[in-house]
Amino acid sequence: MSANERRAEIIKILTGRHKEQVKNLAFQLGVSIRTIKNDILILTSEYPIETIQGRGGGVRLMKGYNTYRNDITQQQQNLLMSLIPKVDKQNANLLKELLVAHGSVRLKTALEGG
């Protein structure tokens, strides 16, 4: 995975999870904590990323920043929604991340609130 691909993945993760710890990002992407910190520093020039210090801290996109693309059809959204109760928790979370990133504003709001 190139540095640009890794940075795009960091943004994707932050979009789906809203907040994540640097050590978890490093583990998930198979790089060092230092590499993730450097990536975050570079990404802050393009995205509104903030870091939170202390207990419960981490990295997140600023509230109100919207990276989703409404690029799946209503039929595709309905299919993904129907699959959520039929899969395990990890896959359900992945489906929700897809819907939040690519679905309608109304659906995004419902999933984030629920």
C-alpha cells in the first residue's frame, strides 16, 4: 500500500468511525505509530482533522465535515440495509460504514443517530 493509499484509507476510517486512536490505525494499516502521526500531519493540510489528547483521545474529522458521496442507488441502499440484521456484528458495522460513506443524507443521519 502506497502512502497516498494509506492516507486515503485513514480518511475513510475516520469518516466511518468518527474517532480513532493512532495505535489502532497503525495496527490496522500495518505501519508504525510514527508513520500514522506523519500521515495525520500531512492530511491536516487537506482535511479538517483534529487530535484529542488524554484519556479517550485520538484523531477525528471535525464535526460537520462531510466526506460522503451519494453514489449508490436507493435500491442498493435498501439491499445493504436488509443485510445488516443477517450478518455478524463486524460485517454489520462494515455495511453501515458503506452506507454512511455512500448513501443518502437522510440514511446517513439515521445510521449515525442509531
